[in-house]
Amino acid sequence: MTTNAQTPNSVQGRVVIVTGAARGLGRDYARMFAIDGAKVGLADVNSEAVTTAAREIAADVPGSDVVGLTVDVTDADSIAAMVAGVVERWGTVDVLINNAGIWGDLEPAPLSATKPSYFDLVLAVNLRGPLLCTQAVLEPMRKQGWGRIINISSMGAYMPSGVYGVSKLGLNQMTYALATELGTNGITVNAVAPGPIDNEATRSQLPEAAFQKMISGTAMKRMGNSQDLYGMIRYLATTEADWVTGQTFLVNGGYNSRM
Ligand SMILES: NC(=O)c1ccc[n+]([C@@H]2O[C@H](COP(=O)([O-])OP(=O)(O)OC[C@H]3O[C@@H](n4cnc5c(N)ncnc54)[C@H](O)[C@@H]3O)[C@@H](O)[C@H]2O)c1
């Protein structure tokens, strides 16, 4: 018996917001949700790129219902406007994918040398951002007694990786705390912690030697991709996962962070 009139393993017709969807993993998740029949709001601080991403998905996926939305996840007013836009268009929010994140590219300094301004910026985007976005979708989720918050964490939470790792381990803790608070509203909160992913961001930020080291650190001897991650994210968004909450799922090809 499911708690919602929905095929247990389906996201058909669900209203999904994916933050950080202008490029990379977020854009791929948005496309896969659209292919699976969800209504998808692609949200990103990069207005032009997210509009293009939404337009491309709409053109490529027959019958899809997607929209590009501008949001800065560090700004509560901007988040409120984004959620209001989605509710106005589709009446509710069923699933929030907190994917927007920054890592490494701006100031790849060790934690002991990290400037306070950079520390604050990474935490504002990677940790406070998911909290503010979660707070903003609670009203429609509570109203319907069902909702899904899926936080995109990282293997960086389990290895020394500067302020990025600090933010992602904090996100795992926040996942558990919010799940505990929201469970009786029918809202689940889980995190997915990807291992090394072969995409634009990784290619541009990792030297070849580091790339190869990551491959050898996996049991599968390959980098992952967005499809490897989507299966877990999609599962968590369905009613099949109604009793799964507060967890962080490592999807990492068996990556051993001690290597
Ligand atoms: N790529 C990997 O190997 C990997 C591994 C583990 C975890 N992750 C996590 O997955 C997520 C996506 O990673 P990616 O590789 O696709 O990154 P990416 O850099 O390609 O994309 C991140 C997106 O977030 C957006 N963004 C940044 N700041 C924002 C803000 N303030 N408000 C709204 N949007 C903002 C960017 O504009 C960009 O479109 C991140 O949370 C990252 O930490 C990635």
C-alpha cells in the first residue's frame, strides 16, 4: 500500500526542482527526470545557460514539460521567487534535488590556508543553500503530506578535501537532522554521495594524474557518470522509497577514499 496515488516506482507527473541544472550533473538529472515523465524546473544562477538547457530538453524530449528558472541558492528571496514560480505553474513541489554546488575551482587551497571569505562562500552555496531551498518547499510538501528532498553530497565528505569536504559532511548531518524533523509530514530527506564522475567540471579541474588515481581507487576501475547516479536519485523520488529517510547513499563504483 503506497501513501500516494502513484505507481510505486514511477516519477511520472511529479513536479521536480533540480538546482544547479544549467550544466553538468544537474542538467543530466533534469533531462532524465523529463524522459521519465516528470515536470521539471531547472534552476541555476546562470540564467542564460539554464534557459538554454531547458529549451534543449524541451526540444529533445517529446511531450516534456520543463522550465528554466533563475535562482541564487545563497539568497532566500531568490529561492522564494523560484519556488513561487514552480507552484504557480504546476500547483506544488513534489521533489527537490539540492544539486547546486561549488568545488575547487575558485581557490584550491588547503583548509589550513583557506580565506574566511572562501570558507563562507562554499558553505553558503553547498550547505546553507540546500537548507534554504528545503525550507522554501516545505509549505507545498506539508500541504499534500508528501515530499522528497534529495541532497547531493560527495565522496569529498569522507576524505580530506578542504572546505568542500566540510560542507558536504555538514550536508550529510543536515540530511539526518531534517529527516528526523520532517518524517511525520510524509517528507523524506536523503543524500546521495557520488564518487569520481567523468564530466566537464572534473575534466577542467583535475590534472590527468589525479584523474587516473581516482579511476584506480574504484572497484570498477572507471569513473562514474550521471546515469550511474540517477538510478539512486530516481528511486529516492518514488513512493517505493517511502520508508527510506535520513540516509546518505554512497554511489561511487566502490571507491576507496583511503587510496
Ligand atoms: N563532478 C563530480 O565528480 C562530483 C562528485 C561528487 C559530488 N558532486 C556534486 O554534484 C553536484 C554537481 O556537480 P557538477 O560536477 O555537475 O558541477 P558543475 O560545476 O558542473 O555544476 C554546478 C552548477 O551549480 C550552479 N551553481 C553554482 N552556484 C550556484 C548558486 N549560488 N545558485 C544556483 N546555482 C549555482 C552552477 O552555475 C552550475 O551550473 C555538486 O553539488 C557537486 O559537489 C560532483
